[in-house]
Amino acid sequence: MRVVAKFGGTSLGSGDRIERAADSIAAAVEDGHEIAVVASAMGSTTDDLLEEITFDADEADRAQIVSMGERTSVRMLKAALSARDVDATFLEPGHPDWPVVTDEYGEVDVAETRRRAREVAESLDAVVPVVTGFLAEGPDGSVTTLGRGGSDTTAVMLGKYMDADEVVIVTDVEGVMTGDPRVVEGARNVGEISVDELRNLSFRGAEVVAPSALSYKDGGLGVRVVHYQHGDLLSGGTSVEGEFENLVDMRERPLACLTVAGRAIRNRPGVFQSLSAALGESDINIDAVASGMDSVTFYVDEDEAERAENILHREVIAAEELSSVTVDSPLAVIRVTGGELPNQPGVISEIVEPVTEARINLHDIITSATSVALFVDWDDREETLELTQDLF
């Protein structure tokens, strides 16, 4: 089995933890597995180094300075592996075998990085490469970085280009949890989660796997998150399933748009909950929700529009903060889903511009971490779908 194991800063935060990491790597090698290692800077080294740059440093100098954290980690981990009679070598920018390179725009040079990663993979049966995470090498040989969470990106990228069976993210949490164990009681490990679910959570604050890393995951590559105390790289934790695909999809049945207006509706606790609960208790599925300063809009199946209007009207009558409910139908929704959407500056305007140029009225646009939903008149659905598909 070929595995890329990424050790986060907390899992390398002390000599004891480096020893633990080396033990888990050595055990996997002894069992006959091919292991490549990606290492983050020890503990909070990168943040500490950034805080000490109180002077006006250019990007090249800043990259060289912050790279020292990862450079130290790979040397420590390589030495710990050598002490266990594991043949290991560390790779950093400037090394002849260094794999991760960027182009003149600072983007990953996919073709060259894939070629170099495959060359590194060819020697995995004889040596364990310990690669600095977060760092890349520019076309001129300069040190560049992959941004926040870059070590995760390094690991999943190399896993993909090395044709690995699995990428194991070793961190200080027991996989993906049902909630933050520091805040909620009874939080437990989620044994399996889809890549779509995890990336949405990651963009909304869950610090498990960097969302930029998950863009590199394909269906044939396993990704797992384990706690550094687990000690076994090949079991446990949370498995991340599936892959991102750019997808343009149109809902087959028309929707109705029900808008409830009211004074300072967002500032009164419980208003949204009471409205959505009233619909849910009557088995009316809510396809999407949008909110404004003084309104909340629910999109439901058009067949349920009349019943939903009556339900919401009762809520309006019962609450003095609410003033009215209106209905607009039939509407269509075209959704664009893709793992790369959040990483594309201007992507919303690129999706919307052809639609507006065709003089199609957009009733609403709802975005999430990995999708954009366009709401248009039912009669405009086919043209909107065609325009959007042309983009992808």
C-alpha cells in the first residue's frame, strides 16, 4: 500500500511527539508499505516567525524566513527515522528531487509537479522521503508558499500525483467530530464524511483539512484524518469519501418563492426558526432559503405553494413583527457545484454575466462554499442552463 502521511504542527510539537510520529512511520514501513511523509512546522513556529517580521520584508524574504519551520521539522523527523534504521531523506525547495513547483503566476505547475512527484514515487520502495509541507519552488528557483493550510495541500496533491492509495492527515483531533469537543458535550468522531460536506465545513471554520487540499482529492484516492496519539497510520479516524466535480444541474420541477416581510426580522430571535418549523411540521420541504434585512424567502415545490402560503400567513398573523407573505411562481433553479469555485476570483460574475447579457431576470442568487444557485423564471430555465453549461 502506498501512503502519503502528513504530520501537522501539533503532531510534531515536541521531541516526544516527533518520536511518536517516527514510530508510526517505521511500523508502516516494517509492514511493507511505501510511505512518503509531509511535515508541517513544529507547533506554532510559522506563526511565531511571522510575528517577528516587524520590518518591511518583501515576499521572497518572508517566504525564506517562514520556510525555516518546515525545514527544521523535516530534519528532525528524518533523524528520528534514521535512529530507527529507516532509510529516509528530507526534501526541501532547492533539492534536486524537490517535487512541488509553481509557474510565473504563483500557481502550481501541474504538469511539472506531477512529473517530479512520480519520480519521487519510483524510489518509495527503498527510501522514505520527508517533504516540507506548505512550500513550493518558483520557476526561478525561489521559495514560494501554498498559503494557509498549505501542508494539507502538499499532502493531497502529492498523494494524487504519486498514485497513492491513501493520504493520512495526522492532527490533534480524533478525525472529524460531530461538534467542537471544547464547546459541546458528547462530541464524537464521524467515521465517514463526504468531501463535499467536509469542504463546506472547512470553509465555515472547521480546522480539520484545508479546503484547498480537498480540491486535489479524486475518487480513487483515500483521505483519512487521525489523531497523533493513535499511533497507527493505517486505521482509525475519519474517512473522507468521494471527489469534487464541476456540475451544472437544473431542478426538474418548478419552485415557488414565498417571502415573509417584517420589521428588523433578523434581530428578533426565533423568527426564522418558527417559520421554517411551521413548514417542516406540515411536511413541506424547503429547497433553499435567502434572507434580507427585513425579509426571509423560502423556496418550496410549486405544488406546495398554496399550502405553504397559508401556513406562513398564520405565522404572520401571530407575530406583530411580521407584516406580510407573498408568493411568486413558477421559478427554476440552476445550480453550479464545483470544488474549485471558492478558489476562482470573480467566478460569481463569470456565471452571472452571460445570464444578464441575455436579459434574463435573476430572481435570486444563493451561494455556499462550493455552489452557486441561480433562480430564474421557469420559462427562462433552458436558456439559463445552456448559458451556464457553456462555462464549464
